[in-house]
Amino acid sequence: MIGNYLIGLREGLEASLVACILIAYLVKTGNRKALVPVWGGIALAVAISLGFGAALQFGSSTLTFQAKEALGGGLSILSVALVTWMVFWMRRTARHLRSDLQGRLDTALAGGAAALVATAFLAVGREGLETSLFIWTAVQATGQGWQPLLGASLGLLTAVALGWLFYRGALRINLARFFTWTGVMLVVVAAGVLAYGFHDLQEADFVPGLHSLAFDISETVPPDSWYGTLLKGIFNFQPNPTVLQVVVWLLYLVPTMTFFLLPTRTSPAPQKTQAPVSP
């Protein structure tokens, strides 16, 4: 549950901050008439993201066991790839996120309502679709009933509340530091999701080695114990992983975390054109 709360908080806050930056800039520059199409683009992005998550959940329930495991494994790998790319991208561009979005909005203001809807939809929708996919795969990996979904929902609600406080000026966030630290935790969660994704592929007979266990400490860390449940919820920990799961976990976590923690050279902020102000 805690791991899914983190996913909902981190991914939801990205979308929340993007929406707040767009809205605050329009209000600041006196383009309040543009708020309607921007809100329309945001609403469309949220609706499609929720629909995508529902399609994954209800669509997979009609599949055979082997097909469902194959789908879960494939989508787990895809979601980890997307999240990893986003974590590195956000770490590199967090300092310039505001100016980049404002530059896109300036261009959209000159293009009319349709351009504003498209800008808001693309800015928020990318985050929303990625969030739906990663939460779904993480919930499948933990397999703890309704608790992972509750954790993700609470994380999203917290993200909305923090976004509102950010918009009202009651909360100041060092975006670079926030996305760096949450990125570290998200990489750990993603490593567990990736390992479990390969376990799904093993159960679907797409990948061999299902019965080759790396170790089995089920008696020391029972899966139904409070600490076993906690480890499962945060790190997707399994007391009896296969050899392939351990290898995949290490091959992803060690190099990804190493490169993520290396100091990066930040690129200069993009030049922003003057926004047209409504009379």
C-alpha cells in the first residue's frame, strides 16, 4: 500500500503541477478566457486516463490465466521503461519545467481554442496515461486485494491537495530536489515491478525458470506477516523469488540508480516569447 501511495503521489503530483502552472500563467497574464479550453483539455486527459485504467482492469479479467500473465508481464516491462524515462527526463528538466510549459502555452494562445485544448491534453494526458499503466502493473505485482488501489488513490488525492496549495501560494516546492528524492524511491519500486513482470512471463510459459528459486525464506519472512506485507507493499519483495527475478532486479536497479544519482549538467532554460494579453 505504501509503495502504491508513493506512485500515486509522485505521478499525480507531476500532473497536478503541470495543470497548476498552465492555469496560474493564464490568470497572471490576463488570459482568463483561455481557461475554458485549458480546463477542457485537462478534463479530457483525466477521463481518458481513467478509461485506460478501467480498460486494463476489466479487459484483463476476461482473459485466460496464461494470457493474463503474459499481458501483465509485458505491460510491467513497458510501464517500467516509461517510468524510468520520465524519472530521468524530469530530473533533468525540473528546474525549467515552468518556463517550458509557459512557452508552449504562449504558442497555443496564438493558435486558438483547439491549440489550447491540445496543449493541456498532451501536457497532462502523458502523465495520466503513464500513471494509470504504472499503478495497474504495480497493483498486479503486489496482489494484495484492494489495499494497493486504496494506497494509489490516497496518493493521487494527496497530489491534488498539494497541487492546489502550490497554486494558492501556500506551498513552495523545490521541484528539482523533490523529483530527485522521489525518483530514487520510484526506481526501487520499479525494480520490484519489473522483477514481478518477468515472473508473470514465467508463469505464462513465455520465459523458462519458474521453478528455479534463488532462495526461499518464507519461514523467516512469512508473506502473510505484517513485515512481509509491508515489504511486499513497499518493495514488491518476495520471500521465494526465482533466479531470473533476482538477476533482473539487480541488472535494473544497480545501473539505473547509479546513473540517476550521478551529477548531471543542466541545460539552459528555453527562451520564452511574450504572451499576448487579452484586452
